[in-house]
Amino acid sequence: SPPATAPFDRDPTSSQGHAVLQVRTALMNVKKAAIVALGNIAEFTDGSLRDHLAAALDVLRHTADYFHHEIRERSALALAQLAHAACVAGAGDARNDVYNTPGAAAAEARRTRKEPKAVAWTKGAVTSRLGDPMLQQYVDECVSILIHLLVEDTAKTVVAHAAEALSDILGDVGPAALLSIPHSSSSLQGGGQGADRRIDAAGKQQQNGGGSDDGSRATNLDRLCRAVLDLANGSAPCQTLLTADDDQDDQDEAFRGAIPGGLGGDDEDGDHDNVLMDNVADLCG
């Protein structure tokens, strides 16, 4: 039988040997709250999470592939917050000046109710680089996981959150988020595991020796462009497939809307489309 902490269980009222999985919403909410807390701690502590960045990314690497779409949504947003924290902690001379003045970052955050961008970058500066190669790899991993969600996820809300998170990273880091640079060991180790890990083109974890990989960021840029084009053309998996990620109410609405003279089905799906395409448009801009 499943452990007591499992997020789902068999329905004790099931009959005739058919098992029905029931999501334990209380535990799901705890998991969501933990991911939100992790992201907020990373974003609003001005780089103080440096020693835990690798462990935090390990957690989000797994939760971004979680079976429930709400967990994947929260993970996508938290990945952007981790990238911000990593840049504030390790960008060095490339870091925004507001973080080099004691107390200024907190004052600015209170004034704008949002953290200032982590890196001082200029629009159109295609030669922009993050000074720390390990930091560059860390941001690359966050971006790669998010692009994987854009390309593969079948839930519109997850893809919308992934597009939003990518927009946040690009606004925070600038062109360096998608430009190629050799990867090597550096001071941003975060527990000693980061130098041995990278995310491949499918968003999966691989082992390497910390050597250079000039093509990985160009591959991310190419995959991102293809994903945006698929979304614009309405041919992405989240726009063509209906899966278990959709709530039962959404499936019922879609079914009723497909019946001539039926009720519902279009409004809610249209709302999802509007949010999704708004976020994709923001990502293009």
C-alpha cells in the first residue's frame, strides 16, 4: 500500500477490482506552498541562498516533471526566481549596481514591490556574458527546463507559466540567458554538485566532466524559437492534446461544447488560450 505521505491513494469505495486514484489536496497544497516559499526565499534574500542553489535546482528539476500540473506551474515560476538569486550571488561585475550598495536593493524592492533586475545588461548587446562560467551554466539549466515545458507539456496553464518565467529570466539576465559560453568549474558550486550536472536538449539531467559546451545555449535559442512558432501556429502539444492534466470539469466543459447545441466548453478554454498567448507574446517582445 502507498505510504501515508503519498499525494494520492486508492479509493476505498472502488469495486470490481477497479482502483480510482484520489489526489490528497491538502498534501498537494503543502507541496505548492513549499515551492512558492523556496522561490520567494531565493528571490528576496539578495543572493544569500548561494550555498543552497544547487540543492534547490535539484528539487525543482524533479517537481517540474511532477504528475500534477499545478506543481509544474509553481516550479516554472520558482525556476526564474532561482536564476535571479544565482545572478545576484555570482554575477560579480555584471551585477546590477543596486545590489552592490548595502540596503539599496531592499529599499528599491519596497518602492517597486518587485526585485530589481539582477544583471546590468543593455538591450541588443549580443556580446553580453555572465562573468562566472558556473553561473552561466546554472542559468542555462533553468532556461532549458523551462523550454522543455514549452515544447513538451500538454497543460496550457503550465506552458503559460513557463513562458512567463522565461520572460522574467530574459528581463533579469538579458541576452546572456540565451548566448553561448564555455562551461567550466567556478566559485558558484552550491554544494559541489553543480559542476557535474547539465541539462540536455530534452530538459533531462546528464553527467559530464564540467567541460565546455559551446552549442548548448545556441540549441536553447533554436528550440525556444521553434516552440514559440508552434504555439503561434496552434500546433504545440498543449493546444492539440487533452490529457489527464486537465481537470475533470474542463473535460466535461469541452465535451459539452463539442455537442451541437451543447453548453459551455468555449469560454474557459478561450480564457486559457488568451493567457497563454499573452505570455507568449510577452516572451517574443
